[in-house]
Amino acid sequence: MSPTLFLAAADNAPHDTQLIAAALGGVAVIIALITWLKIHPFLALVIGAIGVGLAAGLGAQPSVDSFTKGFGSTMAGVGVLVGFGAMFGKLLADSGGADRIVDTLVGRSSPAVLPWTMALVGAVIGLPMFFEIGLVLLMPVIILVARRSGLPLIRVAIPTLAGLSVMHGLVPPHPGPLVAVTALNANLGLTLGLGVLVAIPTVIVAGPLFGKIAARWVDVPVPELFITDSAKSREHRPSFGAALLAVLIPVILMLGKAIADVVAADSKSPAKSVLDFLGTPAIALGLAVIFGILLLGRGGRMDRSAIAKSLETALPPIAGILLIVGAGGGFKQVLVDTGIGDVIAKAIEGSNLSVLLLAWIVAALIRVATGSATVATVTASGILAPVAADLSNTHVSLMVLAIGAGSLFLSHVNDAGFWLVKEYLGVSVGQNLKTWTAMECVISVTGLAGVLALSAVI
């Protein structure tokens, strides 16, 4: 090493240590504030985020700016989706549509088969959809299935969440895998095929199988969300077909956009523009609410005042959820702006590990540090792009999947999705770590095992 490089490394080492210590300390403070002092998660996340920025040397005003930027971008994305999803979910419940879907699922599945059915539902819904959209669409079904079937809430929720999460992290055309496909110049069709091969056993292991174990660790009552006497006493309910169509409308719209992006990526035709617009997550879910008013309201024989009341009363219960999710996004942005992702990237450079294992480790470390699967995917793809240039097409696709699996590892307090799941299921931070966080780790490790197994035989 030249003297200049040596001096640079020596100068950077204290700063790198400071960043890592600040990030770890921030996470510890947030957990302590919530679990020990019983401070509301929103306030704890604000305190932790600003504290991390100051401890990492970001500065007072830049720390505030970073937090508000992350809060705003999260609310602009996830916040809008949660709002539309809450309105749709309340309408689905009040019209009797959710009861109709649940009656059909429960009536055609034994208690032993029901978790497998929910895993399949989560995977199918999650194939073209962002995780957050799938979650807000399926949460009424998850809660009502648990209430109606008598199964533990976690036994029903974990398989559904596993189906959503696996598809989000491993299978194109989700944004994360697509970013890696583009950055590494991978074959999209081959990556999609291999992704499905890895996803199927991963959903099985992290869903129904792990859900049975997680339900023993955490036993919580079914939350009081989506309870409505009017739906139970309603003489007229939407048909199963109408209720299912209402749920699938955003799925169909987003799937249409995804297919168009693959088949006609460079096209500027009017049809492609329409599909791009309709398949935008906020537009797709907003249209689901509008069509839900027609399909569910009409099917449930709801008058205009009943529909208006249903939509109005859907929003107050999610105010706390929105603030917590937004603060989680703010905390994530502070971590990103401190540059801790770059510190991890530099530490990994020059490693002699297997390239697929290395890809997973890089993505996993950045995910744990920043709380963002997208940041982990983008950063890891950029670091490993030179390595991918020397690999076969098959192994480049497997590297995409290894990065995707690593980007899901260890979701915790710096991840907005952690708080979204926690608040919907009504569990404590510790219980969410035992269930949701553990499930994400199982998905990540099982996905890596699938990638390594395929690399040995292909």
C-alpha cells in the first residue's frame, strides 16, 4: 500500500467506526425507549434518527433535513398506499365482501390446509404488487380468516406475509430484482424462471412451516380491526366473484404494466403510456377503491351515506400507523445519508468468498444498516457489477437472486415495513422481532440456500 493510501485509510478508520457505533447505538436507543420507557414508537424513532445523525457527525440541521426527507418520501409512497388500502379494506369489510371471501376460503380449506392456502394467496397477490399494497389489501382477509377459523393469528399471517415478501425480493418484475437485472446485465427471462424455482421452496419453509413454529412463540389475540356488525347482519353481500374481482383489480393493473415493461420496454405507444399510468401503485389502488364502491357497495346494497361513512371511518384508526411508518422511513434516510452503506461496501472489497455468497453478504449488511431493501439491492449490484461481467448468464441471474435474498435479511426498527406489520397485527416490538423479523431471516437464508443449490447443479 502506498503512503498516501495508508494515510487515507488511517484517516477514514475513526470516521467509519463512528458511523457503525452511531448506527448500532441508534437502534439500541429506539428499542430501549419503546420497550423499557414505553415511549410511543413515533417519538422514539424521531429521537433515535436525530441522535444517529448527530452522533455520526452529520450535523444538526442536516440530520433534521435528512429525517424529514425520508419521512416525506415514505409518506408520499407508502402513506398514500396505506390510506387507499385502509379505505378499500373498510369497504370490503362493511359490504360483507371480506366475509364472503373468508367464508369461501375457510369453507374449502381444513384448518391444516388453510396456512398453505394463505401462502398461495400471498404469493399470487404478491407476484406483480409491491409488498405494502399486498399487505393493506390482504390484511382484512388475514384478520378475518384468523377470527373465523379459530387458528392463531400468527399461523395465518406469517404464510401470507411470506408469500408477499418472497415475491417482492426474488421475482422480477418487482423493482428490486429489476434494478439488479439491469445493473448486472442479467437475462430477465432466465432470472424470472430461476427466481420462481427458488421462491417456491422459500415460501413453503418461511410460510406454513415457520408459521407453525412462530405461532408457538407468540400467541396474541386477533386485533379489533375490520370488525363490523353491519357486515354480519347484512342480508345482501357481494358475490365471491365480485369481491375477488375487487381485490384483484390492482393486481391486474400492475401486472399489465409489468408485462408491458418487459415486452415493450422502449415503446412510447399510447397503449404503453396508458398501462404505465394505470399500473402505477397509487393509481391502481385508488382505482380499486373506486371500483370497490361500485362492486362492493352495490353488491352489499349499501346506500351513498353508508359508503361515505365506511370510507370516512377508515382513516382515523390508521393515523398512528402512518406516523410510525413515516418515522421509520425518516430513520432509514438518516442512516443512508451518513454513508454507512459505503463503509460496508469498502470493508467487503477484495474478499475471497464465493461471489454468490459475497453478493448475499453485501446486500444483507447494507439492508441491516439502512433498513432499505432497495438501497441494499442498488448498492450491492453496483459493487458486484465488475465481478458479474466475468460470469455465465446463469450465474449472473443467480447473483441477482442472491442479492435479492440478502436485501430481505433482518428487517428491524429502521425498516418502515417492520412498523407497518407490527401495528396491523397489534404485537409488541419483541413479538414482531420473533415473528416478522425471524421470518425475513428465514426467507433470506432459505433463498440463499436455493441459489447455492442451483449453482451447484446448473
